[in-house]
Amino acid sequence: MDILRFITAGSVDDGKSTLIGRLLYDSKSIMIDQLEAIEKQTKNRKDGEIDLALLTDGLRAEREQGITIDVAYKYFSTPKRKFIIADAPGHIQYTRNMVTGASNSDLAIILVDARNGVAEQTRRHSIIASLLNIPHVIVAINKMDLVDNSADVYNNIVIEYAAFAKKLGLKDVKYIPISALNGDNIVEKSDSYPWYEGGSLLSILETVEVSNDINLEDARFPVQYVIRPQTDELHDYRGYAGKVLSGIYKKGDAVTVLPSGIQSKIKAIEIGGEEIEEAFAPQSVVLHLEDDIDISRGDTIVQTNNQPSVENELEVLLCWMDGKPLIPGNKYLLQHNSKLVRAIVKEVEYKLDVNSLEQEQAPEKVSLNDIVKATIKTASPVVFDFYRKLRTTGGAILIDETSNVTVGACMIVNSEW
């Protein structure tokens, strides 16, 4: 059974937490003790209904304010698929939280309040989804019951958003009218929208095709661990353990180890101690090469006829995630998959307006939640693909050397990005 990772985003009070609560409640994915606890804390006791938003608004500050501050992760499953949900904040000051939640998502649900239409925060969240190259987007037009389930209101929002999505280059966009509070079109298709021909939200989530999003052309295998038992039984055993991030590896393939550039061939491939003929993304395997090569954690094994870039100077879109500002010239650690290397932020070219995608003058200091175009120089070469081509090898994080706190999320881009 495969896993769909998706994020919900939208303006404050668009109903993100209620939507997720409704998904969990109607799909019977809530534990009895959880349900009892929520019933005791519910705000709607007079109506005889529980407040489903409390299922995701787990922080005390969130419950007091009735908003989502942190990224709340929830897990549920149906007979068809498993799901990991990231409920992202709507406030502009929590841009970093949405970037965190969206970085590993296969799909984004962007909520639109039917009464307000496409708002500024709707555009901002859509821009972030575009920047992070999320393959699938569902625009859930919520609170349709408050506009008399009007087809005209729904169609006008679809037309406006479709024009914006085309400008951003969003590829797979679906639209659905819902009422999260009433449960219309969430798990079961509702009769409230006879003019709507699509399925329920859950049916779309269960059937969206994510296997096609896996890149099986560009083989990338960062080494996580070198296995050398050096026992009497396994005296000559030398295996390289890691996860196939993309592509396919077959026994006998000509491969190159980067950044050294040394070439060899695959002698064997193992999964769980058993040999197999080929491995593909996203399997975790052990590769054996024909030659004894000096390979360490952080090196990347690629096919010789299909190689990524190897540079020690990276152009990145950088989302700053720390309260302490970034000043060009500051030194950090850069974590790129299993490779950890010292780095310095050489310069900041410009700041990106996440509401309009316009380029603004580079600030002297990069503040919390800013997204900037920057140049990072690393102490040793990094093996990468551009983020737009391959998210798994095009992303990295910056880490504060003293506190080990993650301070920045990087998307490696070319000049035009």
C-alpha cells in the first residue's frame, strides 16, 4: 500500500483544521479516547456537535487563538492508501512552517473561502507550492453552504484561480466544492452540488497517481553507510548502504562515484540480505562494486552515462527559518542528503516577494520567513540536480554550527530558476 503525503494551506479561518478533522472523523480514523477528549474540550457543545478543528490544533496557544501556528502532522489510512497530512499555518509570519510541511509533500490542498474568493494568502501559498514543485494541487472551495451552494460562485473562483495557476506553471490542478463543517464532499459525494460532476475529496486523494512522479531516469544513490563487517565469515565484504532516490540500478551497470569521478561496475545488489537483479526508487538497498574504491558516507553513486552537477558554489532559493538574521559572509553547515559540509553564504542577490514573485532589492540582513536568491560556497564539492528537475537531490538545509539548529531551507536553482 503506497503513501500519499499532502499539505493543507489557506487563509486564516478558511477551515483547514476542520477539514482535516472531518477527514479523520468521517473515515473513522480517530481513537475513542481521542474523541472523548475532544468532546470534553469542544466549543460547540450547545449545538451538540464536536469541534473537529481541535483534532489538529494541538498546541495550547493554537487552541486559545483558534488558529494553526505550527505544522501539525496527522496519519490515517483507508483500504486503498495510507496518508500523512501536514496542516500548515495560514499567517504570513509562518511561511517557514509551510515550506517545512510542503518540502516532502506529493500534493497540496489549498482551501479557498467561497465568500472571499482567491485571497492574498491563497496566492502566496500557491506560489510556495509552485516554488517547491509540488506535483498535484487540489483547490478545495470551502464554506459553500454559506453562499447557498452557488455554482456561479464556484465557477468564478475556478476561472480566477485557473488563470493564476497557469501563470505559476502548476501542472495538475483539480477543483472541488466542499463544506468541511457539514462534511459535504469530504468522504462521500454530497447531493448538495448536483452541478458538480467530480468525486469526493477522499476519493481524489485515494486515486491521485503519485507513482508517475518518481523519476526513474536519473539514477542517484547517496551512500549513507559503508558496511565492512571484517569478520572471518565476511572478511572481504564491502557494501554501500543507502536509498535509491531516483532511477534504476541493475547488476552490471557502469557507475561513477562522485565527487571523486572513479568508475566501476555494480557487482551485486542486496535487499534484506538477499541478492536481486535490479533496484529502483525509493528502495533502500546495499550496492556492491567490482572494484575496491575509497567511498565514504556522503558520496553519490550514479550511472556513468547520466551524471548530475558537481560544484562547490551553489545558487539557491533560500527560505530563512531562524530568528537570528542571516548576514552575507556567515558560515554554516550545509546538509545535502547524507553529505554534511561546511559552507558560507557569499552573497544575497535579491529578496523574493512571495505574494507576487517580484524580485526586491537584496536586504542587508535576511530575516525570519524571508525567501532570497543567494550564492553558497561549500568547502568541498556537492553532487546535485536542479530542484525543478529532481527535488530529492535539489534540496538542502543550512545548520547553525554552534547550536545545530536548522536555520535555512535551500532549493538549488540555475540562473533563471
